[in-house]
Amino acid sequence: MEKGIGKNVETDKPDVAVEEAGAADDIAAAGLSGDAAETDEVKAIKNSAAARNIMADPEARIKEIAAGELILQNPLKSGSAEHERISYDFGKLTGWDYVTAMDSDNSNTNNSRITNKQALCLFAAAVNKAQPTISMFDVQERLSMGDGMNGVRLASTFFVLSILAGNKRISNA
């Protein structure tokens, strides 16, 4: 099987072996070996290889994180129920859900970036789509800080991957 740089030439998909080899080359080029392989610099290089892999196929990663369940550090009260877990589904969001979340923070004028406030609103909408009995307000106002941070991280990751995947689908021809 012939291999290209970062892609399997036959399938046009990211080639993990090439990515790992690229990371190993980066580590060697940095003059790091042995015990130094656990340094922050090596971890950054390995993370960089993982990032290259994600960027090569954002659609695959989107499918992994688009829907799921968050086990909460602190129960979320919504209505008369307390939830120890909440489900979310970014795949069910509509364009209107997206623009409503983006309009929640007028300080952000860059449509390729998302603020924490916008990400929390997007996460709240994804929770409400998966579990309509949980209001967006309750997610935004009652979710603990630690759980809110996880929701923001999930929404921000989904947002960036969606942009990357969308860029691959847009044709200028």
C-alpha cells in the first residue's frame, strides 16, 4: 500500500501510521529521546499530530461527538426533576438554533469564532433538542460551573469541526 503525507493514497483518508511517524520525526528533530519523551514539548508535538489527523477528516470526528450524554458533577434541576445525566444532540440543531446562539453575544463579530457564552447557548439548545423536558434556561442558568465548562468545550469543538467540514463541502467552481 502506497502512503502519502498524512493520507492513505488508496482511500484518501488520514493515515494514522504516517501521522505517528510524523510525530516521531518531529520528536527526533527536536533532539528529544529517552526520558525527555514525556516532556511538555513532546506532548505538544503528539497533540499536533492528532490535530492534523482531525483536520484531515473532521466529518468522522463530528459523528463521534455530535450526540451523547454528559454525566454531571452536580445534578441539574429542571422543572420538578433532578438530572444526574443530560443528553445532547448537536445534529438536531437548526439554522435558527445556531443564529440564536450566535446572537447571544453581540461582542463577537467574527462568524468563524465562538465565545464561551455562545457555546453555552449552543450546548443548551443541543440538550433541549435531545431532552425537551430540560429547558435551555435551566442549562444556561443552573448547570454547575464544571459541567458548564464541559458543555462549552463540547459545543466549541463541534463548532470548529463543523466549520472545517463545511469548508470541504463548499465548492467555488
